[in-house]
Amino acid sequence: MSSPTGPPGRPVPHAMRLEFPQSLAVYDDYAQAQKTVDFLSDEHFPVENCMIVGTDLKRIERITGRLTTGRVAAGAAASGAWFGLFIGVVLSLFSTEGTLGIIVSTMLFGIAFFVIWGLLGYAMTRGQRDFQSVTSVVATRYEVLVEHKVAAQAREILARLPGALPNPFE
């Protein structure tokens, strides 16, 4: 674990590594892990030798509503209007006349283009995903790791924390 990697072939930045990490404690929520590190900090422990690692990742998808042709068209129209407004403002910076006409026409073209492509994309799914959702990746456990050279000191300090977890190494 002295040189963990992130995405394939890319090492984790040095600031996100410990040389020889040891597990200090494992918690079910982040607040407990944060409380542990905060307690160590209050006791003047060198917390730059600590790391909180979220493990046992889960992907959660929250369904927010039914996806209909009308919703797809409305969303695409709104996106197209904003994109058209942006392009119109940029183009009007290089024009000396008809600024309002440029902005309105690019917005209309943006709306038309985005609605056509949005509805075409929706039609191609053939009803396989007729809902909107928001996804998130969350950890179910949080492990506090410390550098091996200060692990014993951290365990001694943590033993004084009210409600601390028992030492798993005894």
C-alpha cells in the first residue's frame, strides 16, 4: 500500500498517501471518523500522519420523476435557449448592429436544434429508461489510517476518547 494507484496507470498524488499506513479505527459514518481525527488534533497529535478512507462503496440512484416526451422537449428547449443566448452574446460582441436580432435568432436556433436532438435521442431509447434520476457514490464504512511510526501514540490517545472503539490489536 506504499504506492496506491488511482485511475489505471496513474499514481495517487503524494499528498494522498501514507508510507506505511496502519488502521486505527473503522466507523459506520464519516462524522465518527472525523471526530476521532479532531480528538487527536485536540491532543496535539501530528494529524498530518492521518487519513480517512471511505470503503465499501455503493452507488445510490434516487428516482426523481417520470420521463415523458414533454419533459424531454422542455429540458432540451431550456438548454438550447441558454446555449443560444451564449452564442448570441459572443457573436454580438463582434457586430456593430442588430445585437438583439442576433441574440434572439441564435436562441431560437439553439432551441430548435436542442429539441430535435433531444427528442431524437429519447425516441432511440424506445422506452427503456423512462425516468429521471440522480446518482451518487457513497462509502458505507470509514477507516482512519495513521502512519506506522505514530500508530502506537495514536492508539494511546484514542483510548482516552469517551466511547472510543476498543483496540482491535489487543
